Amino acid sequence: MFDFTHIFIGIHTSLAIVGCFFNLFLIYLALFRTPRVIRSYTTLIINFAITDFFACFFDLFVEQRIIPAGTTLGYISSGICKHFGPRACYIGYSLMLHCLSHSLWSLLLSFSYRYYILFKPAPSRLFNAIIIFIIYQFSFFQFVSFLWAFDDPEEIREILHQKFPHYELSGVVTGTKNIINFSALFTILHMTVPITPVYICILILRRLIKKRLSVKGISVTKDTKNMHTQLLMALTYQAVIPGFYFFSVISYTIGQLGIYNHPALEYFTFSSVLFIPVFSPLASFVFVTPYRKFLIRLFYKIAQVEYIETSLSYIRGTSQVAAIG
């Protein structure tokens, strides 16, 4: 059988390093390059960037392959964690999962915020932080509970060897012997079930935002109309990002139901979902106007070309929306 290990390790390593860099740079922009007009929204950006940074970091740490084997779920870690043993790999994997789940809920919060500020004044940064903390409890509970699903690695290796004798189980093996228990089942359900309803809510919110922005009188100048158009582009881009969750869930489900098992499919589960924390910061780089201008100025400075900035006016009552777009 062709060994996919090195190919997927290369993919994980490359994407994870790029994702870490993107999100660290986004944290810098949010902390030091944010105008006062969007300080409230910055709280959400920082939450996204920190979550996605650690999602990439822990993916680099574990570089996980997931092997469904009936009621047993095995994991093979090929990342840095292999130098620290099975327990470290399992904890790193649990941390990565809880970052990915929190990222999904944070995306829904971001769309809710964008819809809210079309009708109400922007909430304070403290209020946003409290909401983020409340939402985070679901993912934190998942992380803690999943730690109890850790079973003896040698028993997992033996089960996988009996189920798939042709597999070469290189790397650190961990897993759960019986996923029909609360610790494992809650994590599996929390990582898979919310994706569809959350995605539906995101599409509904996008539709409502688009409808609101098309109301006559809300865009009073050409500049503001352009900004709203950019906002809709940002919403469209961000609405596409969760689609990678579906690829991950589908590849896992195919193996879990015993429809088809193959190393490439098992590696693909987390390789596909890694695109989310890598692509997510690009939305802020492109569609958050102050960040985009800073990046353009930085590019021109590096290229030693004079940059002429066009002025954009902020309209009272739409400045939050405009700056985000």
C-alpha cells in the first residue's frame, strides 16, 4: 500500500506554519493597527485569531490521522508530540478539537454581531468578551470531558491491527476503545452535529444582512455603498469557510460507518479542516478596511513604491459596518 504519511505530514506542516503566521500577524493588527471606530469588533477578531492560532499550533503538534474501527476510534500522531509520548499527543489532540469547535461558534457570533450593529449601537468590548467567554464554555467542557476517553495505547494498537492487518501503524497510537460513552460521544456529537444548523443560521443571517443593506436610505453616499458591497463580499467569503467542516465530517462518517476505509481518507479528515484556521484571517486582511490599507502600505514600502491613499468618509450610524467591510 502506498504510504501517504509523508505527503500529509508535509501538508499539515506547511498549512499549520502558514496559519500560525497569519493569525499572529492578525493579532498584531488587531492590537496595534485598529482605529477606535471598530474597537468593539476587534474583540471578536482577537478571539478568532487566538483560537485559530492554537488550532494550527496543536495541529502541528499532533499531525493527526483518525482511524474509525467500529466502536473503537484510533489516532496516529506524527507531529512533534511523538517525542513526548501518547498522553501528550492525546491532550494536544483534545486541545486542537476544542479550538476547532470554538472557532465554529465564534463564526456564528461574528455574523450575529454584524447583523446586530445594523440596528443597535456597537456593544462594548467587555460585553463582547463576556459573550465569548460564555460560548467558550461548551468547547472547554468538551476538552475536559474528552480527556476521560483516553484508553491504553497498546490495547488500541492491538484492536487496529486486528481490524486492519494491512495497515502500517507508524507513529504514536492513542484512542478510545468504546466511543459509546459520554466522554467520547459528547465530543463526536459536538464536533459534527452543530455544523449543519450553525451553517444554516449563518446563511440566514447573511440573507437578512443583505436585505437590510439593500433598504433605501441606509447607504447615503457612493463610498458607503462601496463599503457595504465589500461587507457582502466578506460575508460571502466567510460563509464559504465552514464548508471545509463538511468535507471533514463526510470523510470521518464514511470510515465510521464502515463504507470505506483508507489511509488517505483518514488523513484527509483533519487535513481538510485545517484550511479553516488558515483561510479565516484572510477575511480580515482583505475585508477589514484599516488592515487592508496597512498591508497595502506595507507592500508598497517593501517594494519601495510610493503609495497614494484614497480617502473614504465614515458616515455616522454606518461607520462600524463600513470599517468592517
